[in-house]
Amino acid sequence: MQLFEYFLDALTPLNLLLALVGVVLGTMIGALPGLSATMAVAVLVPFTFTMDPASGLIALGAIYTGAIYGGSYAAILVNTPGTPSAIATTFDGYPMAKKGDGGLAVTLATLASVFGGLVGGLFLLFLSPPLARVALAFGPPEYFWLAIFGLTLISALSVGNTIKGLIGACLGLLMSMIGVAVVGGDIRYTMGTNVLLGGIDITSALIGLYCVPVVIDLVATRAQHLTVEDDLKGIRLSEALSISWARKFNVVRSSVIGTVIGILPGAGGSIAGLVSYSEARRASKHPERFGQGEPDGVIATESANNATVGGGFIPTLVLGIPGTPPDAIILGALLVQGIKIGPTLFTAQGNIVYTFIFGLLIATVLMLPAGLLIGKYAYRSIIAIPKPLLVPTVAFLTIIGSFAIHSNLHDTQTMFVLGILAWILNRFGFTPSPIVLGLVLGQIAEQGFVQSYLIGNAQQAVLGMFFGRPISIAIIAGAALTLLYPLLSSYLAKRRTLKTVPVDAVEDAAPVQAVWRDVPSMVFAGLFAAIGVAAVIGTGDMTPMGSVFPTTIAVALSVLSVMLIVQHMRRPVAPAVAEGGVDADGAALKPAREPVGWRRIAATIAIGIWIAAMPLLGFTAAGLLGFALLIAAASWETPTGRTLATYAAVSVAIVLGFYLLMANVLLIRMPQGLFF
């Protein structure tokens, strides 16, 4: 009966308004790469101090859950995670959009996000104390194996090219070690510059690795960004509901995984999304469809990362241990309000905490109509924007997103460099996703590994520390199953096919795609092997705590690189015949790589000039210059005077609008130059 009274308290007009406004603001902020949930919550915390405690918490919780969901928009429509928790959404969301199913993908993400958020909120409401004890049962070994579990997703992202995927993961892991070591405090791989002392910011890296290649490739063709048939426009709600119901077990499983991982301090939505994606692929009857536009991939990721919102509040409210950075900010707001955190919170100040939880659930429900409405117009808008305006707008979002995190131009420069490297590597089969996995999971894996090693060494039971704890054994079993199940199922399927298909039919089958030696891949492998050797040499002046993990990863990188060279050395050299031909046995020749083209080069130079001009000309002047350069690079036809005037007006509106938002609302210190 008392819970019902708290529910009615959450339904007051003020609380409903705060929940709706918070969700809308959070969604819009989360959809902009770099403007994270942490930033949104941190900026708006002071405004809640004058509110009733429950109302203030509802506003913050609504912004938080909306921002996590909003990250799916950028992931689906421009292949860039709006927030780190939407990394795995790009794997199938963007391919769906490219096939004309972007509206469906957005709707599936909305439905999955709402359900996952409700599951996490209900766990928070009814099972907080026992689940908080689960969080306390996780120690360094469990965190290490949880990170390894996330890395097993490489097998799903690198089908047919596993060695390159593992090389990418090692590169990402090494990148995560740049700066001050998480255990021991060693300064590593900074190349003598203070700029890298803080390491590589994950959000800036995500924007660069995913978004910059999209901008470079956008200018290369005359075709529009997304292909949409007339009868496929819209959010397609009934179809999405049907698909979600058919995948109900995936939705429930992913939501529970997200809630459980959410209660682990420091894990967060990125790990939850990756683990849920791995499990969805393992359990699927068609794992080969993942990465090609499979709805299950979007559903799994978005269910899980929104479930972490409610899950993360469990240790925050019960133990005073924030699960994520936004949780830490909200915890600070609770303390300012004079609320005593701990197991007695639910009884001593139940009116506040239960009203907040019900408000969070209401905000999650409101996310459905708000998200569908925003998604409908966001999808149609990004389709309708002419490419000469879309290209500089997306580039502008990457620049301000990477800058806004720490108000630091070095983050923007890092983003740009990583973006160019990602575009180059992707042309030769080294996709960015494994690199991102290594970068995101690196510090968690290293901290768990080193702490476990130290504890096990002190107890003279290193192997027992890693392999003798029940939760660790369960996670190891899950990781092994995720890694080996697709290979085993593929092998068994081939055996069944050979048994049922006549031998003559096999002999008469169509020629198989020939696999030729790829010299550029061998050159890159040699470069990566050298990087691994240099990384090992660089550990010479480190402490054992600071050197054990980078040494392990660097050796693995060198070994894998040598394996890739040997693999290609054993392959035949491709015959010098016309593209699209066949060899003497009728096997199709490997198509030539698409030429770079002057437009891609021009777009890359334009972004570089834009970033270099910011400290010289100022944010606004550099932005207008960048828009002009990229409009020129992306224009395939000579624009009329009226079109140019429209482009100029829109460019000024976007640049000035975001300047006012960043400087006057978000209070971000903007770069100043000769102009403004």
C-alpha cells in the first residue's frame, strides 16, 4: 500500500514534466557524439539543488536514461556511437540503415531500450539489497574475465579474418595502456610528451575510429547517405513489435545481463552491450547474419545498455558505490541533499528513494513515445539533408564532440589522427571494431589481471586466483562457449551437408572465391610486429606491476603479426588479369581496391585545416571555414547562387547555434583566436 502512495507521488504534474523533459534532453544530448550522459547530468545537477530531493533525482535519472538511449541514433544513422554503450549497436544498426531499414532499426532500439530500462528499474525496486551483495562478490579476477568475455566478441566481428581481428584487439589494448598505469603508476608509451599523460580518451577515440571514415567515404559517391524506398519510410512500429516479440528471449536475456553487469562498479553499458551481443550471436540459429544488419544485434545491445541504468543505481543507493560516472554524480547530488546512503536508505528515507525509482520507471515508459517521435524526424531529416550539408555537419559533430569532453584540442587532434588510421586500416581488412574493443576493455582487463596476479602471488596461488573462484569459472565457461560455439556449429553444419549432398553435386558446385596473397596486409603486419617489439623494449624501465600486462599484449601482437605474414606467404600471387575476371580453374579473382579519389583526400585535408585553424581563428571562424571546404569537396554538381546562399545560411546557423549551446548553456570553454 505504501509503494502505491510513492507511485502516486511520482505521478504529480511536476514530476511527470521533469521526467519527460529529462528524457527528451537526454536523448538529444546522447545522440550527439561526445556529449555524454555524464556531461549532461553534471551540467544540470546544480539546477536540482533547489528542487524537492525526489523531483531533482527524477530529472537526473530521466536525463541519464535518455542519454544512454540517445546514443543509438548516431550509431544507426551515421555509424558512430553517440555514447560508448552504443558501440555494439553500430555493428548491425548501421548495416540495417544502409539497406533502407534505418527507421525499423531506430524503432527496434527504442522498444528494446524501454524494455531493458524497465527490467533494470524493476530489479532496482524489488531486489536491490541481494543484488548489491552480488556486486561485492566480484573481485579483480572476475573483472578480468568479464573483460575477456567482452573481447570474445572479436570472433563475431572477424569471421574469415580472425587473425586481423586479434591484431586489432591487441592494438586497442596497447592504446589503452598509454599514460599512467592504472596499477603501479608507471608512465608508459607517452613518447616524452605531457599530452599523452592522461592517455587516449575513449570517447574521442570512438568518434575518430567510427565517424571520420564515414565522413571521408561520404564525399566519394554521388549517391545519398542512406537508401530508402518509398514504402519503407517511417518508424514501422507494428513490424518492430512483431520482430521484438519473436525475439522475446533475446530481449529478456539481454536485459538481465545488462542489469547484472550494471551493478558491477566500473563495468557499465559498453561491457553489457558487448557481452549481450556475444550471447545473442551465440544463441542465434544464424550467427553468420550478425554484422550484416541482423535485428537481434540491435535488440541485444539496446536492451542491455539501458538495463544498466537501473542496475547501476543498486550499488549506488545500497552501498554508496557508484556503478558508472553518472551514478557518481547523482550520488554527490544525494549527499548534497542530506540523504544518507546505505542499506537503511530504503526504510529511513523511503519516500524519497521509492518516489525516485517510480519516477525513473515512468521516464523509461515516456521514452517510448518521445523516442519514436524524435527517431521519426531524425531519420527523415538525415535522409533529406543534401550531402554537401550532411558531410560538414557530421564532421562538425565529430569535432565539437571530441573537444567538449575535456575542452581540449589535443583530444580533437587525437580523434582526427585515429580516424585517418582507421580509414587506412579498414581498406586492408583491419576493421576498427576490434581496436575499439581493446581500447574500451583494456584498463578493466589490466587492473583485474595485475591485482589478481599480485594477490595470487602473495598467497602463492596465482593459478587458483585466476581459475579457482566459482564466478570466474562460470565467466570463463561462458567466454569459451561464446568463442567456440560458432566454429563448432559451422563445422557440424558442413559435415551434415557433406553427408546429405551427393558427391557429384559437390564436384559440380560453383567455383569458390579464390584467396590471394595480399602484400599490403603483409606490410602492415610487419609494421605491427615492429610495434610489438618496440612496446616490449619500452617496458624495460617499468616496475613489474606496470610491465607485465603490456609485455604480454605486445608479445601477442608480434606473434599474431608474424602468423599473418606466414599465412599470406603460403597463398598464391593473384594473376595479372582484368578486374572481375576468373583464373584458369574458373575461380573468381579478388576485386581491386576502390581508388582513393581526390574527393576523399580533399575531405581529409579540409578536416585537418579545420582543426588546425581552431586555435588560430577561433571556434566559429574555423567552423565556417571548415563548412565551406567540405561543401566544396562534397558537391558533385555546380551549385546555383540560391543553393549557395542556403548552404551559407545553414552553416552559420549550425556553427553559431552550437557555439551558444556549448559556451552559454553547457558552460564549455571554447577555443578563442583572431576572430571568434
